[in-house]
Amino acid sequence: MTTPDSDSLLAEQLLRLTRRVHRIQKHHLERSGLGVTPAQARLLRTLAHCDAPPRMADLAERLEVVPRAVTTLVDGLEASGKVRRMPDPTNRRVIRIELTEDGRKALRHLRGARMSAAEEILDPLTDLEREVLSGLLDALVDGAPGGAPKHGHGQGSGPEQGQEQEQGRTC
């Protein structure tokens, strides 16, 4: 049985871990020398898993940000040659965003930076502790005990969870 105090401690530990994960990932991203911000890296990962080049509005919805934020991210990535804007073939008013070859190369380097960050974060754990943590994280991500999706939600688990895991979807 948990008490309000133990739940409060768990919540604080989760928040501290989240901040540590973000800090370490940002450090590894900066060390990669790609000149990509964490938000731009997230946009690149999202683009990589779209069936077709998405509209800016689709990206904003997928990233859960306002459209103006996507415009700023795309501006920076386009200036560095990692994405390009292209007109929709069926509607001239619609602009779609696609990865360039430089963007795909950047993604490969970003994956390496993410793996390095994960290794650093998980380094203190034994193999057994990692296995237990994986099961616990599955339950938290899926929202139900035992890793079963709650009310049809949740996507399971894997090395890249959430939006990155839903390969093959249309954005």
C-alpha cells in the first residue's frame, strides 16, 4: 500500500529523473556537433516516421505544439539543409515538409547520441535491474498494470517510445 508521502516522493523522483534524462540527452546532442536543438531533433524523428511528407498543421498536432512553433523549427532545419518545404501536388495552398538526405544523415547521428545518453543513464543498473525497470516503465507508459494497454491506449514499449514507435503512420 502506498501513502500520500510515498506517492509524493515517487512523483518527485520521476520529475528529477525526467530532468536528468533531458539534461543528458541535450549534452549528447550538443556533443554530436549537428547544430540541432532537442525540439528540432524531435521534429526530425517525427518526420522520419511519416508515410508521406506531412503538412505543417499535421506536425504541430503530432508534436502537440502550436503551428507557429513548427514554423520556427522548420525554418531552422531548412536553413541547415535537413528538411525542405514542398508544395502539395493536389493543393497548391498546402506546403508539406520532407527530410533531405542531410536530414536522414543527421537522424542517424541523433540515434547514436540518444543511445549514448541511454547508456549513460542506465549505466548504474545491473541487467536484472534494467529488466525490472523496463517492465515498470511499460506499465507507466501504457497506463495499466502488467503492461496491458488501458482503454485501448498505449503503444507498447521499445527503445524509442511514443511517436517514434508508431512507424508507418501518416502524420
